[in-house]
Amino acid sequence: MPENANQPPRSYICANCGGGIRYDISRQQLVCASCGTPAPFPLNSTPPTEHPYAAQAVNASHRVAQAETMEISCQNCGAQVMFSAHQTATCCPMCGSAHINAARQAEGIPPDGIIPFKVDQYQAQEAFRKWVRSRWFAPNSLKKSYQEGKLTPVYLPYWTFDAQAQANYQGRGGRVRHIRQGKQTRTTIDWYPVSGTVRQSFDDIQICASANSQRQLAGEIQPFGTSRGCKPYDVAYLAGAQAEHYALPLDDGYRQAQQQMEAELHAAATSQILGRGFQQASITRLNPSYANVTYKQVLLPVWLAAFTQGGKSWHYAINGETGKVSGERPYSAVKIGAAVLLALLICALIILLFSGESYAAELPAALNQTAGLLGPADTAAPLIEATKYLIQT
């Protein structure tokens, strides 16, 4: 539903029952969270546009009011709703109704597209459960947090860049020779000067422009399907979620994109040298240039959550389109210590097996103590049982 950017923050309330309207992930449409009535909002149908990267666009991206907190009254229940700096969509803490600041979202360069959430909260929790179970040395409290933690749906702003890139390079190609000297063999590398040109097309390099402190985590759950899965941006998609305005200007985003493109051109030049029959490659000079550079701004879906362990907050993020998980996590000193002890016991077992059976009989008790430290569900428990079996046999 296109909105006038000059409108105050809007509340999304169902005309049928007064409940909060939000985007239903399973139905992929706006509905009332209470009665299920579809919202009668016509959504924007203008396809996302790629814009030429130019000085005018860079200047426009800097024309943004200073980020500050803002407080409004909920039109549904009267409670005070707080918008933090850069936040453009949130929910009432009392009744859960959605509130969207379309004016703030449109400042500077407005979004061109959006990928609505496709992974719902249950699927996100399940993805996190599988992820955390694969972390062997995580404390048990972390393994419970996927049930206890609260996931927050957030739309984070991203810049995407397209470009035609070319790089002239100079470097060295190395051929390995083995020289036999008596009974010994010495390896040497003969280096030869090489040069060449590599070309590559880049489509939708994704740069997170969020002010969120978890921006690095958001980068680790990429990619998103911005080339094929973007819908035309409409503020109505934000109903029921949180959203942010970009904090990273367009030119800073482009510099980050250039770093990624240069790294790929460097890898392409290295591969080209190796393809000429060399076993080693070294790039000494790379001169990249970029043409037909375009950009767009998109809002992408991320589930964010945090839990506290040892007086410190640990965060994780889940891709709201694919379910990919990334996160910080503490390590259990007890489990690490137990694993070290287990390794020592296995080494001792090997020694005892070659030293006689009298001492080996004492090891099962020690292994039982180690199993107690690791916990009955730990993945190292089968290894302990196998070690006992070896002792007995």
C-alpha cells in the first residue's frame, strides 16, 4: 500500500474487530492477527528499479535527518510506543498492534524492494535447534535457549550493487621442481613474470546498511535472493515486524562492494595464472575498473535473538528467507576440560594395553566420571562407551 511520506506513523488496525494487522508468513498476505480477516490494502506493484550509481545518488543518500528516538501514542490502546534511532517499524508493547513510520523510511533514498519473511517463527526456532546441537562444546543453557529465547522479526536495510568489472594484473607464475641431491630431495620454485586481464560481471552484491550491532551476523547469513525474490517495496509488509532505516550511506556501501569485487578479481587472476600450467601464482599488481554500476536499496528479513550466559549477552541471527543460522556462543569450560581428560584417558588406555591388563581394569571408573561431566546427551558419550568396550575386550 503506497503511503505519503509526510504522514505520521501509522497504526495497522483491523476494521472488523480492532485487532492488529500484520503480515502472515504462512499465507504470504496481510491479515488480522485476531480474526484472520485479510487486510483490504492494495499493495504497490511497481517492480524494483536498478539505479545508476552517480554523484546525485550519493548526495541523496546523505540527506537524512539525524537519527533520534521518537514516542507516539498507540491508536488502538493508548499505550506509548517508542521508535529507537533508525527504527521505522515496531509493535505496541501492550496490544501488539503494528506501527510504521513511513516518513522516516522514505528519507534520503527510499527502498526499492523487499523480501517478505518466508521462514516463520517455528521454522526459525527449529533451524536454530539444529544449529546449536551441532556445537559440541556449547553449554547446556545455550541448547535450551532456542525454546526460551524470543525471536524478533526485523527487516534490515541492504544496498545491492551490479557492475561490469575488469582488471589488468601483473604477477608471477611458479613451476615446482624437485632436485635430487644424493639421498635427499630438495624442492625449488622457478618464477616467471606473467600478466593478463580478467573480466567479471557482478549481480546484486549485498551490503548490509543497518545500524544494528549484529550487522556482522547478518552478513554471515547471506545470501538473500535479491535477484529473483524481491517484491516491490510497500510499507504494509512491515506490519508486525521491526524495521530500520539505512545507517550506512550509499558511497560507503559501494566501497565495501568494491572490496568484495576486487577480492574476486584477484582470485580470478590467480586462477588464470594457474590455468597456464603453473603450480604457484602470485599477484603483484591489480588495477580494477568498474563500468555500468547500478544500485538499489532493499529490506531483507532477519530473525534476531539473544540470550544471557555468564553475565554476557550472546546473539544469533536467522535468514528469514532461507533459514540459514549464524551466531555467537559461549564455550563450556567443563566440557572442554572433560574432552581433554577423555583424550588423556584414551592415550593412557593405549599405553596400558601394551603394558598389561592389571592397570587397565582401573580405567572404566575414570571414564564414568568423565561421562558425568559431559552429560548423558553429549556426543562424546558414545566414544566413552567404545573405550570401555576396548578395555574389556
